[in-house]
Amino acid sequence: MTSIQRVKTGIPAYRGYPNGLDDLLEGGIPLNNVVLVTGPTGSGKSLHSMQYLINGANEGERGLYISFEQTREDILKLDTVFNWNLGELVEQDMIRIISHRVTEDQPSSVLKNLEDLLSYYQPKRLVFDSISTYVVYMEIVGYVELVMDYGLEDKKYIKISPDMAMRKTIMRLIEALKGTEVTALLISERPETGGYLSRDTISEFLVDGILTLNFIGVGGEQFGDLQVRKMRNTKHARNPFMTHITEEGLTIGEETVDLMR
């Protein structure tokens, strides 16, 4: 049997608990998987994903962080909150942070820049933060670009909606990532209502894996948890596990179901 190459997340166990995230994934995320990291605002999605890049860079694997929500300077301020060496890794070019302004950058240019970076920088790990913000812009500007790409401005009998443009853009993004050896995390806001795991309603069907981060209320208190909803090419834990934020970042604690019994 051919062994599966894995990329370790490095997300550790909380004090005294046995399992970090890699233990829940048979040792890590399978190489070249594209994984959706989804949850409500403030659940730790960006924190978890930056740890993934930092842990890889500390092991000699280049990481690329694409942000549509924060500036490069704001992201670097994480070093003042956590015991990380993010600034040092950026100076060493082990991590690159690219910040896009969706009101200025064209969708096609964003994707072209990403493809160029994947080609010449050759990162092993990538974070796309967030696909939700990117998609909001795609529904408007991406629609116009798609119509022009296919020369459909005057073809009234062919109907292409902004929703179709958004879905095509997401598929092109995932195809670009799958064409390399990068192992990527796509961050998405999860809507408070409805049955979908992403705001765009299609990402969860196209990706290789899904990590959900949540807020749970027990006895009047709130805490977070993480669950591996799916992961291709590996066995994984099914139950959610409590998350704790420490000076080192996000950590994995006890199974949440144990608290509910």
C-alpha cells in the first residue's frame, strides 16, 4: 500500500490532553489537499490558519498568506499577542503576506497574481483569507469579467448570472491550487442560518476537507470547538473537540460531546 504524504498542522494539544489536530488526522492533512476552514466570526479561523503557516515555516516549508480583510501590517501585529516568530519568518522570506483590496484589484488579476506566486515562490502551504470576502466581490465584478471573457455582451439568449460567475471563479481558484504541490486552507464565514457550511454554498462540495470551528454554550458559558467534518484520503476523528486559545495560539482539548453527557 502506498503511504499518504502528510502535512503536519502543528496545532498542539491543550495542557494535559492527548490529542493535537494532527492526532485527529492520522498525522496531518494529506499533501495537496484543499481544506475549507469555516465558522462564525471570532471562532479562531485566521488564528488557526496562521499557526499552520508558522509551524510549517519553522520546519523549512514556505507559506503564503493571501488576505482580503486585513493589511500586512495588521497581520504582523499578531506577534505582539502570541509567542510567535512571524515577523522573523517574514524577514527570512519563509512566509509571504499578500494583502488585496477587493475594491481595487480585479478578480482576474488576483487569480493571475496567485498563479504567478505559486510558480516562482513555490510555497508548500497557503492560506486564503477569506473566500467569503472574495466571493462578495466576484458576484459583481467577476460577473462582468466572465461575460466579457466569453464575448456574451450582445448575446441576449445566453443567460449568465452573478451566481454562476462566482461559482466559476471558485472552481478556477481550486483548480489553480490543485495544479501545484501546495496544501491550502480556504477560510470561510459560515452563515448563521441555512444548511450550508460556507457563505458561497459551493466550496464545501469542491474542497478535499472541511474543518469547522464553533461557539458552544454550556451552563451559561461559551467556549469554542473544532470538528473535522471531512478529509479525503485519510481516516479522522468524527467528534468535535474543545479549543483553547493560549499564548501559543489555538490548542485542542477534550471531546465536546463529553461535556454534553
